[in-house]
Amino acid sequence: MRGNFRWLALLLILCSVVLGADPSAMDKGRVHALKVTVLSTMLADGDELGEWGFSALVEADGHRILFDTGGHSDVVLKNCGTLKIDLTTVPEVVLSHWHPDHVGGFITLRDSVLATTPTALARTHVGEGIFLPRTGSADGVQINPMLSIKPTYEKSGGEFVVHDKPVQLYPGVWLTGPVPRKYPERNWSKGVQVKAPTGVKEDNLPEDTALIFDTDKGLVVLTGCGHAGVVNIADFARATVRPSRIYALIGGLHLFEASEKTLVWTAEKLNSFGVDNLLGAHCTGVETVYRFRHDLGLDRSHAVVGAVGATFELGHGIDPRQIAK
Ligand SMILES: [Zn+2]
Ligand SMILES: [Zn+2]
């Protein structure tokens, strides 16, 4: 009996050590080398092509991930050629949400590597809900291209990994999965319905997924359209990974048509987190980038309109290329 008590005491001590440990002190891993290169957005210079869409190449401690694939079937492929980016060395893809301006180049890019390197672009991470049918008008015609992309991609040997919660893909590299809508942001265009398991309703892009990188300088957030709301995404990243400053915010924030009130509220919230760099591309809106430059207390080298070929790199900051300098 006495021996049993001794074991119980030992178990209690172990439990208290585990429960008492500060989770933020636990080493979840950090990213030490990070470069994000914009491959698709509206603004372009040099020989690159601009389009309404988004795509970026992520290089994080040697892991290469393609984040979104642009709108036209061939624009990202052409821009990769111009920028001398070899996609056969990129095994993984993240598709942030179903919108055609983010998945339009996906099958073309997969086809471009298939003959020589079938392991390239072969594993694609998505958020739960990306394959739900969508309708855009009264005629009820289904418009989500992911429904036809899925069998085509899988036939080529590609694999979709569907996430319903945050996941750490590599040390310090996090995928949010679907983001809880804590704040009432409505950063999406109206008029599309989603056929969810609970019934047909307005499509608020439940799958909208972002990449988060935990660096010694703070969190780096990469969004496609940011339909979950940039504040919801940053808030969720801080709750999931660690409550640090946002060292960089990169990608589309879908604020181009936002009201004055929304822009003021969003900037206030972002200020409460602290934002050090903004590479506002795609649907962020040009005016929004300049507003945030002012409201977040940034300067022209730390708040930049994203152009094709622009980069953000740890240790170097933002390289805007030519037109957005
Ligand atoms: Zn978009
Ligand atoms: Zn979108």
C-alpha cells in the first residue's frame, strides 16, 4: 500500500511539472532562414507578367513551398521562367482557398514538372471546406474549380492533405487551417453561396488558410486573400504559435474595397499586435498599403505594394524591385 502511495506521489509531481511548464517556453522550433518571393500579383515590372491573382514561393530553412498558383493557367509558370525559379525543387504546395485567382495555375504547374520530377508539387495542403460546392448566381451552376482539379491532380499522383486545425509542417513553419472568426471581419466579396453540410449559406471561405513562420524577430504571416480577416488571422497566429509581434505581413488582405471605418479599425488592431513590415500584394489594395504605412508608423522601405519578383527575406527585409520602390 505504501509503495502505491509513493508511485502516486511521483505521478503527481510529474503532472505538476508538465502542467506548470510555460507553453511559450517550450521550443516549438523557429525558422532561421526565410525568403518569400511574389510570383503573381497585379503589379509587375521588368519582363514579369501581372495579373489579378496571387502566388509566392516560400524558402524556409531549406524547405520550399509554393503558396497559391495565380489566376491564369500560365502566368506563374512564365514568371518562374523569367525569375529563374526551378519548380522541380519544390515538393509541396499550399492552396489558401478555392478562388480561381489562386488555383488557376495549379494544374499547369503540376504538368510542367510531371515528366521530369513527379515528386515536385506532389503534396498539396488545403483547409477543410475547399472542396465544398459553390454557386455564384441564381442559375445554381457550380463554380468551384477545385471539384474538377481534385481528380485531375490525384490522377497525376498528387495528394491533397486536408487540415481542419493548425499544423506545424516544419519547425517554426505553421499552417493555420481554417481560422476562427473571432472578430466580425467581412473581407470577402459578396454574392457566392457555399453548399456546406449544415445547408446553403453565404460563402465566407471557411477553408481560408495562411502560413505562419515563427522567427526570432517575431511572426511572419503569409496570406492569399486573407478572407478570414487579417486581424482574425494574426490573432489566431499569436494564440496558436506565440503572442509575439508580427514581424512581417505578406500577401493579399482583401481590403481594397474596405470602408474608412474598416481600415481604421483594422489598423488599430494591427497596431495592438505590432507590425514591422508590410508587403501588401494582390487584393490588399494600393490605398490600403499607403494608409497602413501611415497608421502603422512604417516608412517606404517597410510598407511596400507587392510586385511580381518582390521579396521579403529575414535579415534583408523587403526588396520591392523597381516600380514599387
Ligand atoms: Zn484573390
Ligand atoms: Zn479570394
